[in-house]
Amino acid sequence: MHFDSATVHYSFREAGSAPAFPEYQIISTIARDRHTLLYKARCRRPVASTQDTVALKVIDCDPKYERQLTECLRQEARLLQASKHDHVVGFRNFHENDRCCYLAMEYAEGGSLRDYIDVNGPLQAAEGLAILHQALRGLEAIHQAGISHGDVRPETLFFTREQVVKIGGLRAPRMRTREGRSRWAGYPIDYLAPEILQGGACSVAGDLYAIGSILYELLAGMCPFVGTVGAQLEAKRLGTTPMPTTLSRDLVPAFHALFDRALAVDPKSRFRSALEFRRTIDSLLHFLV
């Protein structure tokens, strides 16, 4: 394992052939986006202290993005190593050569929160709160390591077989095209805070905004703000969000206060930390029991 920043890799798309992984045997494809492939894979030489099945994230992109995405994957490997926690996806290995670059991580057998929403959503308030209570524990560990996640969304929250929530996918790449325009390269913008959509850096406040957006989606069945970057910026600046209709009348005031803080336009008006957000959820869960 090494983190040499000088290597540039071939695109599988361009090369027209599947990558070869010296340490892993591919079982199936889990997901694919514009720039990466995620495989379920088996270790050829498993270590006794870890599971032999891993999630393998592999770069597969347009050559003009390869150098940037390779560095993003190196960064994600470093961040996972620095954020060891029961609610953070575990680091297994990082490898690169002149043919490919991949990151091996703990495989969460229960699938992603996105999978769960697609089958079960919208959720009851208590269930949605309990899921994000776990996610906030992982996010708290990430923030305590001096890191902002940058890509919190249902696709980067995972379940183990025992329904433990794990957070993964640290730091989404905001790519710069050859024309010099900055844009989010193929990543959903629905969970991004307004200051990040305007070009600001990833931050703790931005991560907590994303958790608020996910909670809203878990309860309402849709994100609080949707549409183009311009449309979302305008809506998020106004900050007018209707309450999910799934909430009973007696819960509306408490959730209204929660969403007012979590989705505040001004980052300074949001929850100050994952711990503070989690304590608010604790109070709501106590009220619901």
C-alpha cells in the first residue's frame, strides 16, 4: 500500500478491458456512477481478523479526470484510516499501479440507506431518527479526527447484517473541467448546503445540513429541495420547507424546530456539532417512546 501522487492510470473504458486485481476476486457489481465502480469482492488471502468479503471502489473515468479522481481515492483511503469507529466503514487496503487504482473497504451486507428508502420509505419518525442517530455517531468520529465528510447522502450510509449504520464515501470530488469551470462531477446536489453549492469548502456545518436533508427525505419520501443548482440555491436561500405530511400534529412543533436549525441558510445557525444534533434526536426519541 502506498500513496504516491505522481501516477496517472488508464481508463478501463478507454482500454476496453476489465481491471485485474491481484488480491481480490470480483463477486458482483454493487454500483456504478460516472467515475467509479463499486464491486463486491473476496480476498484471495483473507486476514483472520477481518471479513474476507470487501467493497472495492475502482476508478473508471474519462482520462481528463483520472489524476484528480486518483488523488480523491488516495484521500478517501487516508481519511478512512484516520476515522476508525464502529459507525464508520472500515479501511482494508489501497492499491495502485499503471493499470488501476482501487480502495478496499469493509463490506456492509445490509446495503445502503438508499436501498432501504427505495423499499421501505417514507419511514415512521422513530425509525428515521434512530437510523440517523447512529450515522451521527460515525460523523462525530470523523469530525473529531479533524475531517469534514463532504458527501453525506443515503448512498454513503450503509447497514451491516445486524442493522448497524456505517458511514462511508468520505469527500466527494468537485471536479474542474478543462474549460476551468468548477462543477460537481456526477454527484447529487440535493443534500448540499447552499454555501457549498456556491463554491464554498466542505465543512462540519455542511455535513450536518446533509443529515437534516436526509432526515426530511426519510420522513417525507423526498428531499426538501430539488431541481437544478440555480433552483436549489434560490429555494435554500429562502429556507421555506413544508413539514412532512407523515408527522402527527403533536410532533410538528418539535420537528419544525429541528429542521429550522438543521437546514438553516446561515451555517452558524445550524447545530454546532454532530453531538449536539444527536442529543436533539435523543430528546425526540425519548418523547416518542
